[in-house]
Amino acid sequence: MSEPRKENQIQIELPDEVAEGTYSNLAIISHSPQEFVIDFIRTMPNVPKAKVKARIILTPEHAKRFLKALQENVSKYETQFGQIKTMAQPPFPNLDLTPKAEA
């Protein structure tokens, strides 16, 4: 006999190609009154061009929930593994995010 399904339970499927993950070492966040847009980018040393590898669009409410969840997870990580050290960041690169029109 199976357990009764809980009302708010969601079954989440993780396809193999998504489970592999995408490495990003730069994120650019922009927003409008309706949404937050997070572009995840992979830059390479001495290469002046980089592509957005993933774009996530969130409502303001979900962006705030994401921020809280990320803060909680960083805190748990540091409790288990020690404080995350951050280096001084170089000046933010001059980025051209203008979409290129193609015919």
C-alpha cells in the first residue's frame, strides 16, 4: 500500500543533460519592475569575448526567496567547511550586452 500523497508535494524531474550542470564564473543581474534576469557567463583568461551560458528569469518574489535560500546555504557551507575567502575583485569588465540582429 502506498503512502497518501501530500497536497503540496511536487515531483521534480532532472534530465541528464541538465544534471551535468553548466560552469559559470560570472553572473550579471538586471531587473525591471516585473522580473529579475540572471545571466550566467563563462569567461576565459585573455579572451575578450564570452557567451551567456544560461539565463534565469525570476519574479521579484522568487528572486527574494532565492537570495534567502542562497544566504542560508552559504551559511551552512561555512559552518561545515569554514569561511569562504573572497579575493579583491578586479574592476568590472566593460560588457556589451547588446543583442546582435541577424537576418
